[in-house]
Amino acid sequence: MQIQSKACCSRPPVTLSGGYDYVVKGEYVDFNGMKTYVTGKPDVKRGIFLFYDVFGLYIQALKGADILAMDYEQYPDGAGDFKVFMPDWWGDNPQDLKLFPPKTPEEIKKINAFFVTGPANPEKAKPLVQPLFQAIRAKHPEITEWAVMGFCWGGKMTAMSSQPDTIFKAAAQCHPSLVDPNDISEIKIPMVVLPSMDEDAKVSSSLS
């Protein structure tokens, strides 16, 4: 669980239901020098700081952000509206979809290096979070309540952003990677952990 579940390296990426002609509802805004996808209705009072997965601003992540912001008409959840902010941590260099599933030791090495020596190393990314989030808050004082959420790699970043003195009121991890049971002692806000069926059940349950 320190890197990825077996499924991450044995299955191809999920195909977007409905095809890849989805028209995004948000826009790109620069905050503290980082391109950020922003979606949601104006003047909402609740915000979500969203960490994407290793594929970056991929169409599935963008559609997911839109659904979180404004519900999904096919399966309405009644949660109301949010403003969602999804920073583009990888820029033009996300994980290569062609590496999944990896077929050679070299491809596995490239995937793991992205997490260890590359931009997805959580300890490298963590110092960038607070200045970026503060820049977003400064431009959106109308948002008075914040949650944090992450997919895959973003689950680890969500755990690291839910520790003492966090501004966030609630958190969620979806099919998280880099799961560490030691994180639970530092998490100070309500958090839901939604593993896929391939994660280690004992580890996942220890976080929820």
C-alpha cells in the first residue's frame, strides 16, 4: 500500500462513460503561479480543494470536479452546490497513460519514479499546498466552509492536509494510493475513505 494497489499496475485506465466529448463547465484560473481548474456556481459558500490523480487534468477528473460542484443529474445527491478548485500539479508532465498497465520492468520503474523522485513525492508536494490554498481563499472570501478531497495520489495529499491546524472541516479519499495507517493518528477532521475493491481491506478499514 506504500505505492499502488495491484489493480493500478495490472489494468488499463478506466474509459469515461459516455465518451470523451464531454464539455467542461469550469475555467482555468492562475493561483500563486499554478493553473487551477475552477468549477461551480458564483457566490456559493462552500468550497472543495481537490487533489487529482497521477493523470492530471484528464477528462474524467474534470468531469468529476463538475459533478462535485453542481451534482449529477442522472444520480442527484441533494448535497447542494460547491465551488471546486483542482490545481494542476503536473502541468504538461502527468503520468503517461501508455504506461498502464506496465508491460516491462522499465515501465514499472517509470511509474514508481513518478511517486518517489518525481513530482508526486508527497513530501515534495506538501510545502506547495498551503501557499496555493491561501491564494485561493484570498480571492474567494465568500467561501466560508472548506472540504478537501483526493483521488489516488490525491488521497495521500488529503490525509496530509487533514492534520492539526487544518482549515478544512471534512475530507474524503477515493481509491487512495500511498495509504499509511500511521496517518490516522494525525487526522483531526471527519474523513471518509472509499477504496476500490483491490486495496488491502485491513489497511483501508484502519483509516475509515
